[in-house]
Amino acid sequence: MLPPELLKEGERQMTICNACRYCEGYCAVFPALELRRNFTKADLTYLANLCFDCRDCYYACQYAPPHEFAVNVPKLMAQLRTETYREFSWPAIFSGLFRRNALAVSLVTFSALAIILLLVWLVKGSGVLFGIHLGEGAFYRVVPFLAMTIPASIMALYGLTMLLGGALRFWRETQGHLSEVISISALWRATKDAFSLTYLKGGGAGCNYPDAAFAESRRWFHHLVFYGFLLDFASTSIAAFYDHFLGWQAPYPYLSWPVVLGTVGGIGLLIGTSGLLVLKWRSDRAPAEAQMLSMDVAFLVLLLLTSLTGLLLLVLRETAAMGILLVIHLAMVAGLFLTIPYGKFAHVAYRYAALVRYAIEQRRAQPGVS
Amino acid sequence: MAEHKSPGDVLVVGGGNAGLCAAITARRAGARVLLLESATKDLRGGNSRHTRNVRAMHKAATAYLTGPYGEEEFWDDLMQVTGGETNEHLARMTIRASEELGEWMPANGVRWQGSLRGTLHLGRTNLFMLGGGKAMVNAYYNAAAKLGVEVAYESEVRELKMGDGEFLSALAICNGAEREFNAKAIVVASGGFEANIPWLKEYWGEAAENFIIRGTKHNQGQMLKELLRHDAKPVGNPRGCHAVALDARAPKFDGGIVTRLDSVPFGIVVNKEVKRFYDEGEDFWPKRYAIWGGLIAQQPDQIAYSVFDAKALPLFMPSVFPPVKAGSIVELAANLGLSPPALVAVVDEFNRAVRPGSFDPGSLDSCRTEGLHPPKSHWAKAIDMPPYYGYPLRPGITFTYLGVTVDEQARVIMQGDRPSKNIFAAGEVMAGNILGKGYLGGFGLTIGSVFGRIAGREAARYATS
């Protein structure tokens, strides 16, 4: 449930923005709100997920605190987003994981680590963990192939299914019909906007992030994280293909596709997540929302550790450190997959859904002026 | 006693658009510049923080402007609003110089955007700042800091020391402490006196208590008062101010754009005695909104009520406060604190006088009243579709016209028509030279930018020669 006082505050601020409209050129939120006269829960949910938190509107706002109107759109939107992530997560019993997200994500990841470590210990004995394993199938001598792939697949499938369910509920809540999603042009525009992070460009100005100065760094770090993640995903898919269909077992040579893509992606993730963490550390807290910040940091740290352990595993795979590194890496991956629907990863689904809705809505509104 | 600072070259008083343009230009010309801003850093920028576009001459359409806007058309527009109350020499010079703003402003960090929705009538003539006036002000402060302009916030100049028409020093209160600043030249860019209610009362009487000030509370006119005290030659009607109809629930100061109401042409307006007092449909709203502040200021208790029905609600830009809503005229009158039988009578009389016509908010249409006094000449439709709505209205003061006379070098002219050699003025404090009456959207910023740059250049030239 979105708290009624938050909805009321959202309506108050959006009404001020709608009467002003000076920020229209920064992002999608303002053209979207201008199509409305009232701001219901559905409208606010949609607008909040359309906001990329670039903060340009905050520093440009003639009504920002200490003005008595106290307009602070990025903070309001972040508050609404944490509430919508919670509201649409499933099963509802886990929605509390959003409340103290950093703690929850750490606990899930450390539990995964403890369980994997315990299982390896019990099944394989401690000698395996600290031994040197070389040649084809080396990783599977520590954690057997099926013990690695089956739980990982189940966790990823679980996470993605739950998230998709959330996105569908979000779509229904914001008064969308399922048939609308099948609009190729809207999907194309939304995909383009997502892949280029159009709304972190601030209408050409860049973001006011981490402070009032305009900068492009946030967008570039985010690109490194996003495309790094995609490369790592591609690397894993190719490795699975090699294993299933060609019968080639990991570890793969340094100049194989899985290793090259994984390494480039991993380095991208490492730089991107570190960069974003530094920016967050230095960022102005006035337009920020504490719960969202905690969620951001938890997700970024987990991604950072996943890529770091992955890269270390590559470098040290022929040493005695491999066993323990593999276990830690798998625990990080497990933590990442399990918290897909209960952490910052969720923004991917809701933001994309909001971008699709925006593309549909703006096309419809095109001929007339609001 | 007052602490002395090492004398600088140029002292700029006021950190809005004009002052910033002056400071940046003077610094670029090699002068050491100190800018004093009376507001805190958060609320810096004077009334410029509420602006959104600048009117600029241009020969051809650009990515942000839909067509050309030449000197003669610009001049004609100015003549139309001022009725000739302008200094043609300075006005034409300003118009011509405005052509450079399209490049100069971005060179100092300002970005453009297409004209905002709902402001299409300005899409050809005015450049819109991305993010509006505060974003522009932020860009200028940033540019000024990079150039090495020194800025002091919460620093209000109280007194000017002058001798024989020459600036000697300025006494200011800086963060509560008294300080004296010497400089070889001074640029006064501290706005008008519209936030000084006692001063407004000298011309408007007690009515001024009920005025809402749309901009900063810092525009107290202290520098204007000081210059006039030292025999600067005044310009502009002292009683004159740009006054629009605002939502009566607006904050006393700094409400900016969002409290304006565009409902007037789509309904009727009555005063507290429930009498109509002016033709609500006389002309397009952008041409008429600026007379309604004055009209309301002349009504009892300086309050009026815009009344309309459900048909009219979607026809104008939403404003910040929801209208008072009711199922019947009787209920609406009660909610607005008006006499219900009187409002019913006025609405009935109006409805009976409405003649059939074809309604078109985009033209001076044929929907008008007959036999009604005052008439409603356009967009007259019976008020008969519930729910009914009402907004309480008050005069909202945007700026004042009284200022100091300047020459084309932005030098302040003293009594006897002698220009001061080291006192320059820019922005609202001298806008009355060019805009003696009326208003042209985005032209205040034009005057401030053009004269800010001239004042900065000339002050630096004097101070460094």
C-alpha cells in the first residue's frame, strides 16, 4: 500500500509542476504529467518510474526548499519508487525485504555463501576447497556441474518470473491493456530510450549528479554497468551452449568467447559499479531518499563483488585459491539472482514498462497540444 | 565600525540576470569584480529565477525559434504595448543588441529548449531557457565563479556614498555585519521596489496591503532610493507597476508563475459586492492579463472572483491551487463568501444576455453578450453546466516602472542631464527608460541582459583605464 500522505504530497507537487512546466525539456516526466489534470495513485506510480533521478529539475526549481512550496521531485519520485517496488513485489511476504534492503541483500548473500560452503565441505571435504585443480572440468571438481547449474537456473528463473509478474501488475495498475504492449513502435522507442539512457541526458545538459554541476559521468558509468552485465550474460550463455551442445567443459582458454566477453564485461562492471558508488558517496543528499540509496548501494556492491570475484577466479583459477573463490563467486551470483525481484534490479522492469507507456501515450497525444 | 575590503575595480549590486551579465562581462574585460547579492545562495537571482524566456531579434528560424523576428516588427510590438512611452534610441539599440543573446547566453552556460507547451504564441519571438530562469541564474553564477568573480551572499547594500555625481563607496550589511566597499565603478542591478509595501502605499494607499508580490521579497528598491536621493534623474511613472490577476491564496512573495490564473476569458469576474466590472472577453488573454491586476486593485478590498462552469475548466492552463467547486451557483457563492442571491442574479442576467455564436478559444469569436453592462465581447457562453467553479483573485505585482535614467553606455544620468562617470545601471532599475508602460513577454530579460553587458563593459573600461 502506498501511504496516503505520500500520495497526497505527490499530488501537491505534481500540481505545482503542472502549473509551471519550466522543466519540460529535461526528461519524460514533465511532458507526461502535462497530459494530466489530476494525479491519482496510478499516475504517480507511472511518473515515479519514468523518473531517472537526474536531478536537473531539482536544481532548476524556483520552488525547491527553502521556498515554502518545497518542491523536491527527485526525492518524491524515489520515495514513490521504493513504495511501488514493494507494492508490486511477489510474494507479498517478501516485500519487507525492500525496507532494509542493504541488510536483506547482505543476509541473503551470506546465507547463500554459508550454504554452498557447508555443502561443499560435507559432500566433497575440505581438501577440495584448497586443492589445485587444472584442466577441463576443474571447476566441477569443487562444485559438480549439476549442483551448480540446476540451482542457478532455478534461482534465475524464479527471480525473473517474479519480476515479470511485478511488471505486469504495474502495467495493469497504471491502466494499461496487455494488447497495447504489442506496439512495435512503442517498444522500439522505449528500448532505444533505455539502451541510450536518454533521460540521463537532461535535454543535452547532462545530470546534476553528484551535485549541482552538470555532468555526464553517471550516464557513462551506468552504461558500463548495463553493457558489462549484458556481456557477462552473453558470456554465460555461450558457455552454457558450449557445455550442452558441444560438450566443451569450462574452464575455457583465455582467448575463447566466454572468457573474452566475460572479462570485458567484468571489467566494465567493476569500473561502472565503482564509479557509481563513488558518485553516490559524493552525491547531494537533499534530493535523495535514504531507502532508495540503501537499495542502490546494496545492488552495486553485490554487482561489484560478483564481477570482482569472477575476474579473480579467472586470474587465479590455476592456484589453490580457486576453490574458495569459486564458492564465493557462486554465492554472489546466487545473492544477485535471489534478490532480482526484491532489490534495485527491479528498476529495469518498472522503468522499461513506464518508458513503453510513455511512448504509447505521447504518440496518442501528438496531434493536439494539451 | 565597518570593515574595509581592499578596493576592487567594479562593484555589482544585485545578483539577478542583469547583475550577473554585468559581472561576467566586466570580469572578462579584465576588471576585478565583486558581486553583492542580498538573498541566500538558495534563493539568489532576484526575479530572474522566475523567468523562462528572453525576447530576441533574429533573422531566420533556428532549432528553437519557428521564424524570423526583425527589428521593425520588434519595435512595432514595443510601440504597441508602451503607446510610445519609450526612448526610441535606447529601445532600438536594445533590440539590435538582443540579436547577440542567442549566442552569448549559451557561451556562458545557458541552454535552450523549444517553447513550452501552452506558450506557442511566443515560439517565434522568444528563446526559452532549458529549466527556466533559475537554471539560467545557476549557469551564470557558475560561469562567474570560473572567471573569478567574487560573490558575497546575504549582502545587502543600504547606503551609497557619493560626491559630485561620483560613486565613492557602498555601505552594506553582510551576514549581519556592517561593511563598507570601495570600488572604482559600481553597477546597480538591484531591481525595482515592488516588494516594498510601505513604498507602494505612497502611491496606492492601504490597497497595497492586499497586493501579492510575484517575485523576491528582496526587491526593496533601496538602491533606487539611494540613487534618487543623490539626484539621479528618475524615469517612469512612480505609480506604475505591472500587475496581473493572481490566485488570492498565493504566497505573499515569490509565488512566481504558478499562481497566475488564465480562467478570466472563459467565465465572468465579479467583485465582493457581486458586480461585474470589466469586459472579460475584450481581447486575447496574453494581451489582457496585465490589465486585470490594476482592475482588481480598484475593487473594494482588492479582491475579485472568477466564476465559470464545467465547460470552461479544460480550456486554460491548470494553476497551483484547485478552484473552489460547487454543485450549484448558490453553493458556489457560499463557498466563495459571496451573497448567493446576488451571484445567482448576476449569472442569470449574464446567461440571458449571451447570444448564440460559434465558440473558438483560438480566435476573437462571435460568442458575445447583448444589452449587458459591461459587455463580454468574446467567448461568452452561458454558465450552466455543473459543477461550478470559482477562484478568488488578487492583484499580483510583477515589477515596478520607476527607475533611473541611463544613456547608451548604461551610465546613470544625474539631474541637469549630466551622466555619472562611474555609476552604471542595468535591469529593472532602468527598464523604465525603454518600457515605460505595458509589458512584452520576455522583454524584461532582454533589457537586463543587454544593459547588463553594456554596464559591465563600460564599468570595466572606466575602472581599468
